[in-house]
Amino acid sequence: MVAGGAVPFLAAAYDASAESHATLAQAAAHNRRVYGSAVRIRDVEAEPDYRQAIVHECSLLVPEFEMNWNEIEPAYGQLSFDRIDALVDFATDQGKKLRGHVLFWHLSVPDWATKMLRARPDWGLVTHYVGFVMDRYRELIHQWTVVNEAIDPGQRSDGLRNSIYLQAFGPSYINRAFSLARSLAPNDMLLISEYGLEYDNPEQRARRYYFLKLIERLKAAGVPLDCIGLQGHLDLRLGQISAPAIAAFLRELNDMKLPVIVTELDVKESNYAASAQERDRMVADETRRYLDAVLSHSRCLGVTTWGLSDRHSWIIQVTPQDYARFPGAWKNGESPGVNRGLPLDWEMKPKPMYFALRDALWRNRVRR
Ligand code: 9MR
């Protein structure tokens, strides 16, 4: 093991085929953490340079959407596992770990299921999908996003999202979801994951408050919850992350003996009119601030980014609202290009965010 705080070969230029520098996975492993990314299997199959970067940099993969209920069971009773099987096969062949994502998420409930659950709250409908998925990959997947994005302040006094699950089964659907997952996977790591926890504004303060209250209730009720997923969708339009707010939040989780995983890290840019160099610096700085806050204040088991390269980001587009913030810009036919909020650029070359991420993973010793 290399002593000291510096990542070895930091100055070496990135070349996906070169073995001469520490990868993100290696920097994470230096502190017994895991680094990984969400992937779409179709892109992995179609784009050799992307496939190579994924294989090289990641020790864990997350299906970006292939495991969602609406993907697996698009019509009632018709289960299709082709794409998720291909993704799990790829990961397993390459010796990568997997996170099962996502069992209970309001946006992945198929329309037919929403209709049926509205008409009759049938828990069996839900257990059917979850049972099939968890059983099928029992030997291959040992960590699961069980419940995702359950918080939505402003709807109810407990801060819970008024999702179809809540409407059908009441707030205890979360307890039941975890009990179900535990019964199907007695030794796996079960996560609840949430977004909007990083900034010091009224909305995110409320999100942190209600999320902690929920976690406290779940722990008090003996719900088998092993780890907290912090999505980490950073957003430069909101200013800078609040290190004190994050530290206070993580102290509460530490008191409950709960480890965390950063599950969906990426950065939405704000100033698309700045130079590419400046934009990349702002993204990297925010990434560093965030990871230093999380990694130094928690027992953090790993980081996954929501995609590895800007070519595949779910926030790839610079939106009309973004353009509207810069009247007069790009009049000469130039363009801001795509959002630059992931470690590698469109050409699979590392950007400053890559080095900020790698450095933070290397530098922040693990707390056990
Ligand atoms: O990035 C994902 C996108 O490709 C899918 O179309 C979408 C719907 O399945 O889900 C996106 O991922 C979301 C994740 O599952 C939960 N947190 C927010 C992510 C972005 O919407």
C-alpha cells in the first residue's frame, strides 16, 4: 500500500487502456470503499470506449433503469428480464458488484399497477415483482435500494410523499417493504435512498428533517434498514453545498449507527456561458466540497455516480430555461454543449471532476 495522502501517479494523463494510474475503484479500495456507476446496458453493448471505461474505473454497477418495475413488468403478468439479465451477466463476467435498484420507487410503478392499486390495495401485486427480482439475482446481488425518494415535504405532516404506495398501503408500506426484502435476502444490505439533502435552504432543511424523522421511526420499529443512500444530485444553481448542514445531518445518522453510501452523484451546472475550463473547475470544486463533507463525517461505504461520462447523463441537456439565463449568448452559432457533471467527458477523457473524486476517495480515511 502506498503511504501518505497523495494518489499515486496523479499527474499521469488518463488513458482508459493504461494500467499506470490509480482508477476510481482503486482509490476507493484504498480506504475499503467501493466506487461505481449507474449504467445502461444498451450503451455498454453499443459503445466500446464506454464499455472499456466502465470496466476500468468501476467496482460496482447499478442498473440505471433496467430493474425498474415498469421495465420488468410493462404489462400485467408479463415479466421480461432480457435487459437486466444482460446487465447482470456483464457485471458478473467482469467481476463487478451490483446494487439492485430500485424496488419501491413512485416513478417506476407501471401504469397498469397504479390503476389496479387505486382500485384495490393488493400487496400481493407488489410482492410478486419484488419476489421475482430478488429471487432471480439472489446469488449475484447483495445490496438493494429498497425504498427510493419517499420524502416530499408539503404534502403531509410526516413529510412522506403521497405516492401510490402510500395511498394504497399507508405510511407503513416502508416498514413492509423492508421486511419483505429482508425475508427474501436475509444477509443483503438494504438501503433507503433520498435526494435534496445537501444545501442550506428551507426546502432542503425540511427534506433533511423529515428524512431523519422517518429513519428514526424505522429504527425504533426494528425495521431492517442497513444503510442510508445519499443520492448526491448536486446543483450549482443552488449555490454551494453546506458542509455544516451535512455534518449535522450525518452526526444523527452516526448516532443511529447507520453507514451511508453516496448513490447517485452528479452535478447540474449553472453557468453554461463560462469557459469550458471554468465550468469544469466549478463542477470539480463542488464535488470536492461535497465528498469531503460526507467522507469525513460518516462511515461512508462507497460512492456511485449516476453515469460515468457526460455522454450518458440523465441531465445531458442544457434546457431552454438554462439558455434563458444568458440572453445574447451563443448568438454566433456556438453552443454550450452538454451538461458537464460527470467524471469523464463525451470522449471518455477525465475532467477535473474525475480527479476531485479520485482524490477525495483516496484522501479521506474510512471511519469505522
Ligand atoms: O437516470 C434514470 C433515467 O435514465 C430513467 O429514465 C429514469 C426513470 O426510470 O430514472 C432515472 O434515474 C433516477 C433514479 O432511478 C432515482 N433518482 C433520480 C434519477 C434521475 O431521475
